[in-house]
Amino acid sequence: MQKAVFCDRDGVINVDHGYVGKIEDFQLIDGVIEALASLRRKGFILVLVTNQSGIARGMYTEDDFWKVTEYMQDLLSYDLALFDAVYFCPHLKDATVEAYRMDCECRKPKSGMFLSAKEDLDLDMSKSYMVGDKASDLIAALGAKVQNLILVGDHLAQEKEALKDLNYTYFKDLKAFADSL
């Protein structure tokens, strides 16, 4: 079994401009490439787990999401900082686009994306980490038995109530976390 670092996308990997569904809106956070490359060198599988409700809201399509993902992977490839797997949830209970209107098991804070990755990649969840910028990221990981919960970014004040029962560690960003290992 392998150990992994799960990462949310918007707010952890790229600047969260809100519903990033176009390449021109995608901006890597400083230090992300170095952080991911460092984590890979330390023996971690890199897994992206991201809610993409902009698809369900009709703001962009799954094809748009994959174009942005391909662009992201191209940026990360220069230092071998690529994600080994990408999981996303396009669903929303009250979606504008009917095809995506559902209460699924993959939308964080539910754990479906993590459980799929565990099975697909033969992951040891007890040795894995989740890096997210919101409580829902950490709750989803915990539901899949990921015990090492890392919160990054500047959402701490807004998320304080939702985080009160979680055992997590806070870092300024992904690079600060990677440097700590």
C-alpha cells in the first residue's frame, strides 16, 4: 500500500478566483510546484480531490474542467510535480444543469472521491495526508480514515466553527506543509 497527499484544488493549488473553469483564470499559488515535487520525492502519491459545482451551475463544462486540468498538469510537469490521479465532483443538490442535480457521495464533505482513490491506487489512508482550505475538505478526508489533516490558506476565521471538533494542523500554504515533512 502507498501513502498519498490529497489536495483540494482552488485555494490550495491555485488562487481561488471563484469557479475557475477557464485557463485564463487559473493561477498557481507561489511555491506549489516545489511543494508537490518535494512531496513526490518523499514518496507520496499525489491525488487531487476537488468539488467543481461550477459545472452543475452551468458556468463551465466538464470539457472546460479537463482543459484547465491539462493546463495545470502541463505547468506541474516541468518539475515532475504532476498529480497521479484527479478526482472531481460536478454534482450539486440544487444544480441549474439537470444532469448534475443530485445528492451524491462524491461531493465533499462526503468521502466518495477519497474512497475511490483508495481503491484505485491501493492507498494506506492512515499514512496519507489531506491538504485543504476548508473544513469540508478535512471532514471528507476524515470520513475515509485519513487522520493527517492539514488546513492551509486564509479561511481560518471563516471556518473556525466548522473546524472546532477536528484535529488538524494549520500551515500558511502547501509549500510550508511540504517543507515541514
